[in-house]
Amino acid sequence: MEVQLTNRQQHILWATVRHYIATAEPVGSKALVEEYDLGVSSATIRNVMGVLEKSGLLYQPHASAGRVPSDSGYRIYVDQLITPSLHSRSVSQTDATRSLLPRSRSVPQASGTEIGREVEVALQKQLQWQDRSLETLLQGAAQILATLSGCVSLITMPQTTTALLRHLQLVQIEAGRIMLIVVTDGYETHSKLMDLSPTPEETQRDSEVIDRELQIVSNFLNSHLRGRSLLELAYLNWNELDQEFQRYGEFLKNSVAELTRRTLAPTATQIMVRGVSEVLRQPEFSQLQQVQTIIHLLEEEQDQLWRLIFEEPEPEDGGKPKVTVRIGAENPLEPIRTCTLISSNYRRGSVPVGSVGVLGPTRLDYESAIAVVASAADYLSEAFSYLNP
């Protein structure tokens, strides 16, 4: 259920999260009065924090302590109260809302865009992709990412799947049901059966007409798509189909995308991991058993982690890859359900081939971490277009 907060509640939640991120100590009203220009009394802040606690956005570790952000509180903070970068998936805050937020008296703030530029400069200065192999480039980028974010950095090696489309055929099985058959260059055959809603004019006696139409579409697609990689097909702009074939567009888009995912079943590649020792010094990782399960995941179960960070991306915004932010219990893998995982894909052209991400405690400098991941993904995408892995 979406939580609607007043401006005052937003201010106090923002300040509470900022203070907790900086100190790792439960936050009381006195600390917020001293550190932030909230313009209200300590008693008012206590009352608002109580409301935020009842809403599930804050909690008290024990009765005499201040408050700590919950996963839901961090989610509101990320979605509404910060500006990590221009192309973060999670941010919907407007400039008008942002201008209402208070400022810390002691901590200067940089916007996500400014942080992103700093990351780009650091990558450009320290990495020269023209003189490096792909693996060396990714190793260097992973180390820089870990240093700048203070988190465990995760960069996957690119997909090397080269299955190409040899032949495609659309076949009418029965009224309103069509099968898409794909043959790859390795002579592997894959099929997908889907419903195609008939128009009111289409009846059983139109079967031969539909068969001819499907053959025309099949010929059209083969002439345009033969020899292209299956991974590339999942990201085609199907609106480019001729208008006469438009009613098949959505059917084809969904069928090819699903077939591509099933056929490729992307192979989990090696993940470059850096920054483990630094992040595990954080107070959140003081329990040995928790540390061991995270290290086991990073070292022995990378295939599970790979499937999580190299997910099918949402549509891009202005050519920029989206950034995914999973906070605490939003992570499906048990070892990292007390962590935050931020990831984005890097691409060859318009096709995602690998992922870059950071893993840290939920008490994370989200604005910086999101901007770092977004900028690193952009940099690797640009570099990858010049390399021949």
C-alpha cells in the first residue's frame, strides 16, 4: 500500500535516514533539531517520528533508543526524497518537492548528477580501454566502483552467446492459435504457441487467407532478421513492421522475447567481485554467520546472484539504462535480505550484455551509490562498443 506523507513527514523521514546513514546510531529528535533546519520543535519531531513508526517507515531497536529506518522507509527515501541520477529507475521526485527538503548544517550535499560526473572522470582517468583487454578493463572498473561506493562491486563478464536466427516460421494451428517456430544456426528448433485474438471479420472460412498472410509475414521477417543474434531480437523495435502486419506486432514481440529468454537461458558468466573486506567492516556485518553466508554466495553461488543482477531490463529512458534498487527483504536471496543491491546493465549498442552493481548494507548512501552504478554502466557501454570481446 502506498504511503502518503505530508511535507513535514517527508522532511523528518529524510533527515532521519540521512542521520542514520552517517552515524549508524538510532536517531532521536534532539539530534535532528541540532543537525537539520527543520523549523519545528523537538516535541513536534518526536510526534512525527511516532507517526512514521506506526506507518512502518521507522522502528525502535529497543524501547529507550531512537528510531532506525525500515526497508519501507528506505524505499520512500529512494523513490521520493533523493535525486541519485537522471536515469535511475527508482526516483520519481520532482524539483518542487526537492526544494522543500531541509539541509544539514554540517554535511555538504552533492546531487546525483554531480556524483555521476565525478565517477565518469575517475573512470576515464584511471582506465584506458584502448590499451586493455576486456577482462582487465572490467577488473579495473570493479575496483574503482568498490572504492568510490564503499560497497562490494559486482561486474559480470559479457554474454558470449552467438546463436543466430537461421529460419523463422509462423503457422496457424487452429482458429486464433498460431505457433512461432525458430531455427538457429546450430539447427536447434524452438517453438512457442500463442493466442492471436481474431477480428470480428475473421471466421473459419478465412483460414486460407490467414495462412497466406502468415507466410507473407514469415517471409518478411526472415528477410529482415536472418543472421541476427537471438539476444538482439529481444530488443528490436517491432513498431517498424509494415502497417499491414501491425496486428501481429505484439504477438511477435512477446513470442520472440520469450523464446529468446528460453532459448538463450543466459549462461551465468564470471562475476568480478571487489571490495568485500571493506564493506564487511560495517557494523551491520558484525555477526560471523551472516558474513559467511554472504561470502559463500559471492564465491560459491555466483549463478544465483548473476540471475538476480542480469535481469531483463525495463525500457530505457532517453537511451540510458535503468538502475534497479533492491532494498533488504526485496532481495529474493536469503543471504542478502539485510542488504541493498543496486544494479544496471551495460550494453553493446542497444543490447544488454552484462551488468554492473554494488552490494552493501541497507544503511547506504543511496544517492552516491545509484549515481556510481549508473555512470559505470554508461562508461562500460561506451567502452564495449570499441572492443571486440
